[in-house]
Amino acid sequence: MRLPDFRAAPRDFLRALYDAAVARALPAHVTAAHLPPPPRGRTIVLGAGKAGGAMAQAVDALWPADAPLSGLVVTRYHHVPPDYQAQGGRIEVVEAAHPVPDEAGRSAARRIAELAQGLTADDLVLCLISGGGSALLAMPARGMTLDDKQSINRALLASGAAIGEMNCVRKHLSAIKGGRLAALCAPAKVVTLLISDVPGDDPAVIASGPTVPDPTTCADALAILARYGIAIPDAARRGLETGAWETPKPGDARFAGHAVRLIATPQQSLEAAAALAREAGIAAYILSDEIEGESHVVGGVHAALARAVARRGEPFARPCVILSGGETTVTVRARGGRGGRATEFLLGAAIALQGEPGVHLLAADTDGIDGIEDNAGAIVTPDTLARGAALGLKARERLDANDACGYFAALGDLVVTGPTYTNVNDFRAILVV
């Protein structure tokens, strides 16, 4: 792949790095090496996540034509690859809401739970799990309603809680996550193929770990709810306080013989982008694939690093590209804004940079959707604040209103890709020339 010149076309250069990161995580490119052989019995494919449709398509294409294959996977609305829908694959793919679950997600989760039961030791369950599965696999614990789950999900999303904290709560309020799906599959062998969207790539956190044992506890979930002041119904509080809703733990015999395989990770995507930049003759550095924190604050920290490089050549000499990933958070402070992790990061960075010459940034979610908007992210240039001011936009006011997306939309600087059919979370690239 020939990269655009980073000096003449910095926007195109940064977009090419993002595209390389996404391509590294596409299920069609990474699945073959991780598939087990067909079993003596049936092969059932179950799964959930934003990459679910593309993962199902990849498995279907690679699985022997003469070997039985069936199953059900749930993905986000509009995240089924059009060619798989058209060809009528062996694995059924349905759509549901994300990030707040809906009735379609609950119906899919019930059907998946039903398919997991009545299997034998000769059967194989291929579980295709990717980010977004926590919301898409919506099966409330007994005594809770879908309305309860939706309310708690909204509160968690607005709280600024880290993904591990949110998923600890989600696991303990679910009848299918936190290892419970794998428990339903016993005595069949379960092989889980994972695309990671979480810092640290912990299988127990990705999509709330429906097929792996859960080391967290009901007490942990209660502490998180208290920390963020999130109300829960009486039935949920009883289930957590009594331990009745405890999840299967490490060492549980029902997980014996199961396999978990990470087929795509944030670090691998960052490495793909770095390799492409180096091929074009520019130094590339990866800070971390595990960066968390409030999005606009993390943006300010990245801006401070970019300034040090631009002004003093420390800790890296210019020109260079600085890459990072992970999952930042947004604490919702205002209603009606059009925020998102990537755009809040970028607006925080732009305010801190104050037009620093030679610094360009791209931040985007690798699934193609930043928050609930239809953009993946946006781009910051040295004249971002000046162009905004010329339009009468006040960057700080837009940030305080959680309307970073609206700011970049007015400038024409959004990155719009549509669904990418994968998800290894945040991608950030800083170009200093």
C-alpha cells in the first residue's frame, strides 16, 4: 500500500493509518488460523458483538462445505456485511440495538440460550465474541425487566465508569453473560474466538465474558453501583446482596477443555499502522493499547506530548507518528450534545494545542461508530480552532456541552466510514512534522 505524503497530505496520511489498523482486525483476514477441526457431532455457532456478522461470514466461508454448520449470532443494526445477507449463509445473523439493549437483543439472547442446551460431548460450540456483545446479548437476570436493564445501562454509559467496571455490573445482572453461556453448553466443547475491544484484552471483560469464568463478584458489582450513584431495583439489590446472582468462577468444572483464542487485538492494529508509517520512511511510536480515562483529559495529555515533540524534539524527534489505543470514557454533563469518545478526545487536544504548528491528529473508533453518531471520529489540524472561531464556534463551550461531534461536523472534519464490521476500539494517531 502506497501512503500519501505526510507533509503534503497529512489528512490522507492519517486516514491511511486508520484504514490499515482496521484492516488488520477484519475477521476475513484473521480467522483461518484459529478454527478447530470439525467434531464428531454437530457444530453450533453462537455469538454476539459488532463484528459478529463478519465473524460469522468468515467462519462460514472457511468451514468445510460437507461439515454440518448452523447457529445464531447477534450484531448491531446495520452491521451485517451486505454480501453475507445476500448469499444466505449457514449461520443466522440477527440485529439488535447498541449501546442500550432492546427487545430484539433480548429475543436473540433467549434463542441463543436455547440453542446452547441439549448438546453432547461430541458437539462443538464455536462462540464468536466481540465488543458490543454486552448490550446485544440482553438476557436480564430473573426478577429484572428489560426496562431495568436499559435504565441501568444508560446510567453506566453516562457515569464515566471504565469498561471493566461497567461489564462487572452487566455480568451480575445477566442470565447469560459472565460465563453463563458456556455453562449452558455443557458437556459440549466450547471454542471462543475473540476480537478484543478492551484494555488488557481480558476475555472476562470482552462483551462481559459470556463464555469464560468470572473472577469478579456480586460485592464488586454493588461497590461499583454505589461509587457512581446508580440506582437499581429491589430485586436486583437482593440478588446481589444475597449472592444469588453470583457468576461461575475460575476452576468451575463446566469450563474444562474449553479454548479461548484472541484473533484480533488493539495492539496488533496499532502495530499494523506503525509498520505502514515506517515503510513510508517516518518514525512511528506506540504509546499503549490500554489507555483509559476521561476522553478530553486524555486528549490534553496527548497534546502535551505532541507539543514537547514539536518544540523540543523530546521524547521523540520530528517528524514522527505517535499512536495509541484503549477505551476512554465520557462523563455526560449536558443533554442534547453530540459527543463520542473520539471527538471529545480531539476537542480536548485541540484546546490544549492552541494551534500548535505542524501537529495533526486523527482519533476514531475502529468499528466506524463514535458513540451513537454516524461518524467514526474526526481530524484536528493546526487551524482547527481558528476555523471554528471564524464560524462563531466556541470550542470550550462545545466541549462542556458534550457537543464535540457538532463542532467537528460544522468544520467538515468528521471521519465517516460506515460500519467496518470489526471492533478493536479507539485508534489515535498524532502526526508531528
